[in-house]
Amino acid sequence: MKRIEAIIRPDKVSEVCTALDNAGHSGLTVTPVEVQGEQKGWVNYVRGMSHTVNLLNKVRIEVVVKDNDLEPILKKIRDAALTGEAGDGSLFVNELADAVRIRTGESGIEAI
């Protein structure tokens, strides 16, 4: 099992969720996050004073997939989140040792 963590633009969440749902992966976690990356933020002017905003609003989507579903799901997320501009986000993949469904006690692949 693999856990995919996607950090994407907030306006792309709906497209990514729809792409995952269409691929049969409706189970996911969505969390608002603030990040600092290559965009380096922006400068805000309030009452003539400049204030640099280094942290930008993004959304983290986490989904657990079977090993053989990894590449197709990564492609679907990338295609749905892509704008071609700086700040599109990042994808991270982690090995997942185990999963347990609390309600039924199922573990491993059956739990996802």
C-alpha cells in the first residue's frame, strides 16, 4: 500500500476529488494547509506599509492506494491539478506498513 500526499491549489480541489472519484478512489482526506515554496509569497500593502506574506494557502489531499494503482492515480491527480504555472503543488508518495478499519477490524488492503 502507498499513501499519496498531494499539496495543491485550493481552486483545484474539486477537480482532483472528481478525478479520484471517477477512478474509483472516493476515500480521501482533505486538509487546508499553509506552505512556503518556490513562489516565495507576495507583498501586501496596508495603509502604505508593506507586509510580505510568505505562507500561501494550499490544500493537502491524502489518499491510500494499492501498489499497482499508484502510477495511474498519480497521473490523474497531476492532470487534474495542473495549471502550468508556479505554485501548482507537489506529490509525495510514502510506503504504508498497514491499515486497520476500526469498525470491522479489517486490516491491510481490505481496510482501504
